[in-house]
Amino acid sequence: MVSLREKGLASSLGRSLLVTGGAGFIGANFVHYWLGHHPQDRVVVLDALTYAGNMASLGGCLEQDNFRFVHGDIGDQDLVETLLAEEGLDTVVNFAAESHVDRSIHGPDPFVTTNVVGTHSLLKAAKKVWLDGGSGRPHRFHHVSTDEVYGSLAPEEPSFTETSPYAPNSPYSASKAASDHLVRAYHHTYGLEVSTSNCSNNYGPYQFPEKLIPLIILNILEAKQLPIYGDGLNIRDWLYVEDHCRGIDLVLRKGRAGEVYNIGGNNEWPNIEIVRLVCALVDERLGASEPLRQRFPRSPFCLGRTAESLITFVKDRPGHDRRYAINAGKSRNELGYAPLESFETGIRKTIDWYLASEAWWRAVMNGSYRTWLEMHYAS
Ligand code: NAD
Ligand code: DAU
């Protein structure tokens, strides 16, 4: 077992990151990405393990010497200050958030608590340790935000740039917009070295199955309805999650403090077309594999029907934004950013990951990963 001091020594060779929300969908993908691409760096994850946080998504990291998991809240300023100071951390990457629009409509309070007040608490801790403490240590506070802060686009409107006006429409996007403004203010007022990235819809491994793509995949396997809100013609701009991680990596290494960078895949799809594509690909996989048919005997394919037969148009989401589209030109020109995954390959990889990861999603859906946590890890 390597001691904390030795770990600190190792980290002095590279960066030391505090990744908040690192047990969530994008945060966990980012931790895997970062440890894989920057093995000399140290990563400390701070996560409150809400319904969306899952230690099983960090499997493989927990045993690494340059990784530590801390179960806690970004709103706990004392805890964050202690971590920043004692671990000698020089970088915060803030993924921690309440992230689901539908939940924000039914219950906005936790969105304000975590996304606004929690982010502000993190900023205060970073300012205190990095600026007021006079350590003079180079630092970066990176805030992960969303294209939803820019509001909704009409069909003919150009995609969002970093100078598009903020016009959030849901309690979720309003809370993210508020946090973006606080991050900006801490740079302009106090000189905190911040950056913000606004990204479009992500998809890929470890996404909680309340979001459209994993929900559709798993509902097909379980022969449940595929709910399409409204007319199904709302448009989202989809990016494979690893390409988002790659974009954040570039912002951290090459991005200028005080700047905002849009990250996206130039990949707009109406919801109904995404759902039809996923239906066709899952049917194709089941058609090609007897073992899969045995594992998912209730799926429509096994009963001589198509997955599309499960599509059900339902009442629209209140205030449903019609279209998002990201212009990532600034990231491309300034940072050399370009997504590596095509949608064709990314969506197949994602479906294959869910087909291969039944233990993960069953545990996520019934909450039993918490038992797994108690059995395997004590924070
Ligand atoms: P997620 O809901 O899957 O994960 C959020 C994580 O934050 C969970 O692990 C949860 O336990 C943790 N968390 C929540 N409240 C916390 C608190 N108070 N303290 C510490 N940890 C807390 O979210 P995601 O989809 O991975 O999104 C991550 C970030 O990226 C969010 O800020 C979101 O706004 C942003 N974003 C998401 C997308 C997307 O398509 N999912 C796109 C653009 C931006
Ligand atoms: O654009 C980035 C945002 O993308 C992130 O900031 C959010 O955290 C993330 O949740 C996501 O928000 P969306 O609302 O776009 O994602 P969601 O997967 O919930 O829905 C995608 C689209 O599909 C949206 O138009 C609503 C629709 N939908 C969703 C669900 C869950 C359905 O038609 N049926 C459904 O059951």
C-alpha cells in the first residue's frame, strides 16, 4: 500500500485534480480517460453519491495508487478546503450537478442547492486556498456546463456560439446558467483562474437510464414502452462522451483562463430518428446472437415483432426546448479540438456496452450498488 505522502510525491510530477461528480456519467468517463491519458497525475473524486452517482462506474480506479474517492458534498466548503490544501490539488473539474431536466421540472430545489449554491461553495473554497492563502500555486477551476443555457433554436437559426445570449428555459438550465455566471464573476472580480465548457448532449457508457438513449435501449430489452415526448421532432446535438472528455482535456491544457469553450459533435438528430435507429440496431444485435436472445426473451425481436412497435407518443415535456446545436469552431481553431468518434460507431459501441453490462444497469436501477459500495469500499 502506497502512503499518502508517497502519493503526494508522485503527484508532484504532474497535475493533481479534484473531480467533483466523478461517480456520475460524464465524471466517471472523465476519470477513466484522465488516468489512462495522464498516468503521472493524481485524481481525487468528490461525490455525494446521489441516485445518479455510482461507485461501480469507477471500478478499476479504486485500486490505483494515484486515485482517491471521497464521499462528500460540494456544498461542504470546509471539506473542499481541506482536500485542496492537504492534497495539494491544483485543478478542479466540476461535474457535480443535478443533471436531469424532467426531475428539475418536478422538483427544482436540489438543482438550486447543488448547481448554484454548491458551485458557489466550491468557488469560495478554491479562492480561499489558492488566492487568499497566498500559495501562489498555478491553478485552474474548470466548470462543466451545457448548451441548454443558451435556450432553444428555431430550425433555421445558426448554432450556439460562446457569445450567444443566455436564455435558459428549465429550472435545470437556469441553475446551470447561474453557476456559469458565478464562475465568470470569480475570474473577473477575484482573479481566480477559471474556464468553462458548454457541451451538447452526451451519450455512451455509464449513463443513468433516465436519459433518452439508455432508457430506449433498456426498455427494448425489457419490452417496455418507448416514450416519445410530443411529436418527437425536437432536435439534440449528440456527442460521444469520450469526445467531451477529450475536449475538457484540451481546455485544461491549452485553454485560456477566463474563457468559455463550446464542445459538440455537429451531429443533430430529431428524437424520433434516434429512437428508430436504436430500435433497428438492437433488433440487429438480437437477430445475430442466440445468447442475447436467450438473455432477453421478452424483447420484441424474440416475439416476432420489431422494437419500433414499442414506440409510444406521450404528453410533451413542459417548456420542452425545440432544438440545440453547438458551434465548436472556437475549440477547433484555438485548441485543435475535433471529435474522434462518428455517430455510426459511437451508437453501436454504446448499445454493445449496455448489452454487455447488465450487472451494472440492473444494480443502478434497483439501487443495489450501494450494497456493493458497503461491501467493497469504505470512504
Ligand atoms: P449525472 O447526473 O450522471 O452525475 C452527476 C454526479 O454528481 C453524480 O455522481 C452525483 O452523485 C454527483 N453529485 C450530485 N450532487 C452532488 C453534490 N452536491 N456534491 C457532490 N456530488 C454531487 O450527470 P452527468 O450527465 O454526468 O453530467 C455531469 C455534468 O455535465 C453536469 O454538470 C451537467 O450539467 C453537465 N453536462 C451534461 C451533459 C449530458 O448530456 N449528460 C451535457 C452537457 C453538460
Ligand atoms: O444538451 C445537454 C443536456 O442534455 C445536458 O445538459 C443534460 O444534463 C442532459 O440530461 C441532456 O438534457 P436533455 O433534456 O436534452 O436529455 P434527455 O436525455 O432527458 O432528453 C433528450 C431528448 O429526448 C429531449 O428532447 C427529451 C426527449 N425525451 C427524453 C426522455 C427521457 C423523450 O422524448 N422521451 C424520454 O423518455
